[in-house]
Amino acid sequence: MGTIRKEIVIHAPAEEVWRALRDVGRAHERLTPGVLVDCRMEGDARIVTFANGMVVKERIVTVDDAAMRVAYAVIEGGPAHHNASMQVFAEGPRTSRLVWISDFLPDEFAQVAAPLIEAGAEAMKKALAVDSLTP
């Protein structure tokens, strides 16, 4: 199984980053603007549209406030298997670390996933910086 692990240092308190991350229906606005262009909820799933036109349906597996962790699994429009989690850790009073782990099959899907994860990580650094966060 292919795995991509990405750690992102964000210049914002963990609680603020978590507030944006847990808002799973607004990922295109709050987390990765420009990478995701649309996101809408359907029950416990969200339909996300990427800037490259790819559309996937992701089941939200968990939103864990105590661990500041979101987990999701692609159930339509992706590879044979894709699950991921994002978790926020405090690094100090005004800095946090977001750890994004994505597992998928087939392994070759890394060629598609890696550039999207890189673009998503850069978008999150900018969108979640303390001077960019909105309630």
C-alpha cells in the first residue's frame, strides 16, 4: 500500500487550526483554497472538486475533538482504496504542526496524489496562518 506522510508547520495556535480543520464541509474555503474549488456535504460524506476537475466523494470517518484529528476515506471517484487522516499538534502558543497521512492502492496512485498533497500543504500553510484565519 502506498503511503504519503506530510508534516506542515503552521504559524497559528493549534486550537485555531483545529477549528478550521474540523469544519469538513468548508475545506475548499478554510483549508485548501485554490486546490479545492468546491466542497459540499451529503450526510456523512463530502463531495470535493479539485482545481484540475477531479471530483471525489469522501466519507468522513471521524472528527475527534479530543485528539484534534479528522479521518476520511474516498468512496467514489478515486483509486481502488484511499484513506487519510489529518491531526493537529501544538508546537507552542502560536505554532502548530499538522500531520497528514494518506494511504492508497494501487501504489502507482502516488503519481496523482503526491502533487495534490504538496499543493494542499502549501495552501494550508497560507490559509491557516494566524493572520488568515476567520471564525
